[in-house]
Amino acid sequence: MLSQSQRAAILEMHAQKQSSRVIARMLKVSRWSVREVLRLGTTEVPALERAEICEPYRQQILELLPRCKGNLVRVLEELTASGVTLSYSALTAFCRRHGIGQTPKVAAGQYVFPPGSELQHDTSPHKVEVAGKFYKAQTASAVLCYSRMLFFQIYPTFTRFDCKVFLTEALRYLGGSPRRVEIDNTHVVVLRGTGRAMVPVPEMAAFAERYGFQFAAHELGDANRSAHVERQFDHIENNFLAGRSFASWPEMNQQAREWCDHVNATHKRHLRAAPRELFAMEQQHLQPLPVWVPEVYRLHERMVDVEGYVTVNTNRYSVPVAWIGRRVEVREACGKIDIQLDARHLVTHQRVAEAERRHVMLAEHRPPRGVKRPDPHPEEALILKAVPEIANYVAELKKNSRKLTVLALRQLLRMVREYPRAPLLAAVAEAARYGLYDLDRVERMVLRRVARDYFLLNNDPESEP
């Protein structure tokens, strides 16, 4: 089939008195085609008019398509079973030409981002090697939409705490905050809703208010809305992480920061500039950071265990042995753990990023060689001094109590001090016989004996004077 331009060339050469043979040879078409064009005398391509082989079965195809869940192979099988002879290519071509079972194509648009208007943030899982071990870590990335400035960090997990740590580091790296942070409907930020109806968690909304931006989420399925940050994950995996191993998480994130400096200073052909060059202008449109940027931390309350450790995220951190059994306040920051007993007593540890049940002990908390560690349970000595008859029960209580040992011993010491000796010994003896180490139940047993033996009431009205 000759195109409109070929037909116009044939007519023009014919007007110049060229023969059909010459025209066919110069345009590399057949003389029959040249004669046909000259006969029609127009440049319009004639419409192809021929009967559709599937047209008689259109209604049948439309009825079978939803029943077969849009599977044209099954539609063809049903048509064949009913006596229709068709090929699969003829069926698919017919459906394609007439839009049957086809999703309408929509032209892709583009998003325009003024300087300082938006930062896109998302996470993606990647496999990393840290200290000889492989971890499935979470890569958190942030990209300014105008200048394409990139910043990313890698974490063992990505919780709400890690999200605030990352965004704080990203805003510090950029030296300002945009007016909007676009997210991918992540549960870390979202309280309820998706897209424009998304409502952030109050904690994250307060965090955003501190820096002067708002969280926004794109509509479900609209992946193009966060394309700037999504595109960077492939670059990170196949460039930064390719062939690299790291000694620790802080070292890896420091190398990630240096790699971002290098990438942001590299000329981008599609931008016709380096992101750092465009950022020089965009930075003027960013909102300034607060005068004081507080450190992101997570607050815990812990009881120091009998070995002189405090547990955070399965890892155990040492404290002075004098703190055993005391309640402490723990502040978990990005790189450190602060354990505070009161305003004058504070212990600081380097934070272990991954949950590996590790023991972290400071040198000053290690007892000198040859010095015996003090008794972690002074309550036990007081109990045995008051009622040495229950020594065996106390030993079994330390092994089988569901409570923290120090708490169980404190409760038992209180019972020894508050209740008469005889009912206490009887209740403890019965509890030991049945293997009962729930002190709440033991205390009720003591109270029943106390009520029976020491509070006898005469309810006979005839005996009253």
C-alpha cells in the first residue's frame, strides 16, 4: 500500500512528463501501482473495505468475554465448541481494532515542580553486607523534585523513629525544608486514608509542623507521581551497593553520604546541568530550618536486671551494679543510648543498630579481677534472716517465678514484714508442696488464714448480752 507522500510524488513526476517505467524505477514501486495511482488521480490513500471475519460473531464474543474473565483463549475455545471456525490471531486482531476487552490508552502527562515546592520520600528493601553478614535492609531515599538533589541512608529496619531520624538528616543535608513531602502511602506516616484523603499520624504531623512542611500521598496506582525517588533505587542498588561491603552501619551511611555528594555534582544530560548547580538556585526557595534542631530520640522506661544490664531492642547495655533493681529512663537516639537514673547519674553507650541480642559493657562497669560482685538480691538475705525456714522455697521462687526476680523477692519480703509468722509459714509450706510460685495467690492464702485465726466473729444473736 503506497503512502500519501509516494502518491503525491507519482502525480508530480507524471506532470513533468515522466513515463510510468521511469517513475516506478525511481520510486522503487511496481508499474501497476503507478498506473493505479494515475488512474485514481488523487493522493488520498483508499480505504480498505473488506468484510470482518469475526463481525458475525461480535455479539457472541461480547457475551463470552466477561464470562471467561477476559481470557481470549477461553473465548476462542467456547466459539470453537459452538461450531465457529476462527484463528486466535483473527480474534485478537478483531478485538484490538474494535477495542473489545482492551484498556483505553491514555497519554502520559508531566508534573511541573517549582523550586522548593516538593521533596519525594520512599523506601525500598536491599540486601547489604555489614561486618561479614548479609542483611535485608531498608534504603530510605529523598529527592528534591526541581534540582534532583539526592540523599539516602540505609537502616536495618524502618520504623516511625527511623523515619524521623532520616528526614531530619535529609533536611540538614539540604539546608532547608520544602513546602511538601510526597510519600507512598506508607504506614509509618499514614494514620488512615490514601491519596488526597490521607491523614498523617499526629506524631508525624507534629514533626512536619516543626519544619514547616506537610505530608502528602499520591493516589494508589499512580506510580509516576513519585517517579523521581523511585528511579534512584535502581541506581543505588546497581551502583552504590554493587560489590561493596561495610564494616558497620555508621560507616555504610557515611559512604552513602559521600556517594550522594559525588552523584549530586555529576552533570545530568536530561537536566543539562548538575543537581548541585540547580540546587544553588532552589536553595533560596527552601524554608530555613529552626534555629535549634532537636535530636530525634525514643523514650523507654526499664528496670535494671540482676546482671546489671538494661535491654533495648533485644540488646543489653551495662550500668553500674548499684543500679540493679532500680527503674531508669532510656533515651534511644540514632547513634547512642543514654541511660539515666537521675539528674546526676547518666550512662551513655554507642547504639547497636540491629537487634542481635548483644551484650555491651563499658570498662568502668566491669568488676576488677578478683573482686566478687556484690549480692544482686539484698532482699533475699533479709528474708532468710527473718524466716530461715523458707530458704528452699526462696531458692525455687528465684528459678520459677514469672516476675522479675528482684520484684518477686521484694513482694515476699513485704509479706514477711506485714503478716504474722505462723499463717505465713503455713501458706508457704502448702505452696511449696503444690509447686505454687505465684506470690499473689500465696498472699491470698495467707490472708485467708489470718482471717480465720485472728478475726473470729460471733454471729449468734442469742449470745449477745
